[in-house]
Amino acid sequence: MDPIREGLLSPNWRKRNGAIVLLGDVLEELRNSDVQFENYDNIIITVYILRYDTVELTRLNANNVNNLYNFKIIIHFCSIFSA
């Protein structure tokens, strides 16, 4: 997941966009599994921040990923703050 995380934080909008699309594909594959990966919190927060990217395509893709997995994100954040 490190290359995806690095891509999400890249100054190049094409890399950010590619990373968000790839992350959406990875999350789709992992949707029904119990696989956990490192830096999950940072990745989810970065997706949330990319919803306000300066490039429209990256913004739209980040919104799509966020909306598809919003329920899991809310549950995850609730578990973080309730601890």
C-alpha cells in the first residue's frame, strides 16, 4: 500500500488520480474479506482530503471512492474516537 499512499500525496495530479483509482479497485477486491493493511487511517483521511483536490477528475474519483466505502469509513472513525 505504500506506493498507493505515496501516489495519493504526489504533487502530480495524474499520479494522485491514478492512485485514487487504483485504491478504489483494491478496496473493491478487499470488500468482502477481513484483510487489514497498514496506515488504513492515513489512507482514508487522504481520500477524504482529495475530495477537495484542485483537479476535477481527481476530485470526482476521490468522491466516488469515498461514497462507495463511506459506511465502512464512518464505522472505522467511530471505533477510533470511542476508544
